[in-house]
Amino acid sequence: MKKILMAVSVLVMASAAGAEDRDLQALYKKSCFACHAYGANNAPKTGAADQWAPRLEKGMETLVAHARDGFNTMPPKGLCFDCSDAEFKALIEFMSEPQQ
């Protein structure tokens, strides 16, 4: 019985770790690109620091909540229905980083 519990624990931890290690670029292209690459529906464009600045002033916790729960024209989960809060945070950080 102990061996079974240990095996299940290892599988659960491995799948949880895998969820946090997904490719950020793939997540972005799958769920964020359609709006944030072009500013559709007033979404702040990826890499446009001036558009992200007023949003970042609200704090990361608020931005993650907006991504998770929806806000204005952004749908709940921002079209990433299996993203964790940590992944939303990483996506926001990626999109708000100034591009050259």
C-alpha cells in the first residue's frame, strides 16, 4: 500500500510541475496573441510599455485576477482555460516587457 501511495504522489507532483513548466511562447500564441499582438478590443499590445504602464500600476495581483476572471472585453481565463495564476503572471510579464 505504501508503494502505491508513493507512486501516486510522484505522479501527481510530476504532473503539477509539468503544468508550471509549459512553454510560455506556446501559451502566448494559443491564448493571448490574437488580441495582444494587434491591440484588438483595446487590449494592450505586447511589448508596448506605455500601454501596459497604467495597468501594471494596479498591481500584478489585480492583473492576474482580470486574466483569470475576465475584465471589460477580456474573456475569463483570457482564452487559456487551463492556465494557472503563475502562468497568467508569466504571460503578463512577458507581454508587458518593452520590445525593441
